[in-house]
Amino acid sequence: MAKMKQARVAAKAEHAAKAPEPSLNNRRARFEYEKLESLEAGVALQGSEIKSIRRGNVSINEAFARLRDGELFLLNLTIPPYKEASHFNHETNRPRKLLLHREQIQRLAGRAAEKGLTLVPWRLYFKNGRVKIELALVRGKKLWDRRRDIQARDVEREIARSTTR
């Protein structure tokens, strides 16, 4: 009996080691926005959504967070339907509730109400088997800010190339 249990535990550990959990960064937000602060939030999902995310089928490029009735919701997060779920599937772009403490929501709502600030998902990842999203309070970059970032990135590349030769 104990040997069977050990074999199951070993098989589970081996399976978990083989399949790394996907992590998704919002590259568009990193280019278009300046990050002021961030925090981790859970996402309320349906069963077929989590399976689709584990396969890597998710897009956070167009997503943003809004406050509704004292709760924070993530809008425009695109999770395509999971084909094997048949008629128990989910809507692709439905609003998804973010799981935060009330104090965190109130603080973020107060900061996001300031002119020019918004809440965007910065990164989506798994933590202890649960989907987490890093929300960032951001301010839009001006065109000259973007140009400066591109120029700095090019200079870093040139330095890296010259040191490797």
C-alpha cells in the first residue's frame, strides 16, 4: 500500500516537472505605459477557462481593469473556448472578477481616478496552481518617451554586441 502511494507521488512530481506552467507578459503595455505601482490579484475563472489558459491560449494585450459596484473586473481578456469542453464552454471576452481585499480595491480606485491613470494587466502567471495576474497602475507614455526608450534599448544592444566580440 505504501509503495503504491509513493509511486503515485513520484509520478505526480515527475509530471509536474515536465510541464511548466505558462507565463504571459503584456509586451504592448510595457511599450505604451509607464508603470507606477503594481499588485497581485487572483482571477475568478470557470473550469474550461483554466484549461484553455494552461494550454497557453490567452491574450491580455487589449485587457484593462474597471471598478463596478465596489468590485474590480478585468475586461477584454481573451480566452478562446476549450474545444474538449463541448457545451459547457465559456464566453471568450466575458468580464472576469478580480480577487482582492476591499482595502486594496479602494486604494486602487482612488489612485486610478486621478487624471491619466489606468489599471492594466502587466503579467499573467500561475502560483501554486492558481491563476494570478499582476495589475499595474500606469500612465500613458508620450511619443518622445517611447522614442527615448527605443534609443536606450538600441544603445544597450550595441554595448552588448561590442562586449561579446
